[in-house]
Amino acid sequence: MSWHKHFESSWYRDDHAGASKPHDDNGNVEGNYWLAWPPYITDDTSDIGHVSKVMRRRFKSREAAMAYVDKTWPLEVPA
């Protein structure tokens, strides 16, 4: 299994990609939707993994956000 629970509202994959609900600075959930996070951080605003684009995409369920992550950023398994 490549997904791990951090909180009920925050899951991460082995490569640090993630699916989570938005949280405030104190860790409190701020929305009823899910976000899909890439396994990297970039300053490139044209990249689909840039935070501005991550925050724009909203998913109704954790499973939908995870499926998007798995499709968009496939987990590379070492050979």
C-alpha cells in the first residue's frame, strides 16, 4: 500500500504526494472538500503542481483526490 493516514483529513503517499482537506495554521479543517498535492514543490506557476493550481482543484472525496494524484503523479517503484 502506498497511501498512509496522517490524520483522518490528511493522507500521504510514499513519495510525499498527498490528499487532504484544507487546514488552518492550528491544524483545524477549514473546508468540506479535498485537495490533491504533488510529490514536489515548485515555484513554476505553469506547473500543475504549483500551490495556486492545487488550491483551485477541489474533489468531493478523499478517493477522488487520491485517484487524481495516482494518475497525475504515478508512484515510481524502484526496480
